[in-house]
Amino acid sequence: MGLFGIGGLWRSGDGLLAGAEMLAGAAGGGGVDTGSGAVIKPMAYAGWELTPATSLRLGAGWIKAPNGQLSSPVLDLSVVFAFDVPGRP
């Protein structure tokens, strides 16, 4: 699977964060019916900033193949390491 997209991140003053993103790209194989291979994946997440460069995030969304049968909810738990992000102190 190879996806790209756009999103936004909002931080509170007490270490909480929230975000949303819309991803699109290509996926397929393993008997998964993606039709032409195109997929879209909207996601939203909430998390906690553990350090200025590390956070824990819980996300939920959906993955859908517009030209295939793939249509499924997505649940994501991530540990995020920010190596170099423009605009961060």
C-alpha cells in the first residue's frame, strides 16, 4: 500500500492533540478486491504528547476502494517519533 494525502494537527496546552487526514493511493494483492487498485482512507485521531518529539495516538477511519469491494473500518494505535518537522521548536 502506498498512500499520500493532506491533514491537520491541533495541540492543546496540556499535551493533548487531535488530528485528521485524507489519504489516497494504491493498494492490492493478497486476494483483496480493490478493483483498479485505487483506495481512499479518511482518518481522525486523538493522542498524548509524551515528549516534544514523541506522541501516542489512537485513530479511527475507513478504507475504501472506489472500484472494488474493499470497504472496511480502520483502527490504529501508533507511537509517533517526529524527527524533523517544520515549525516545531
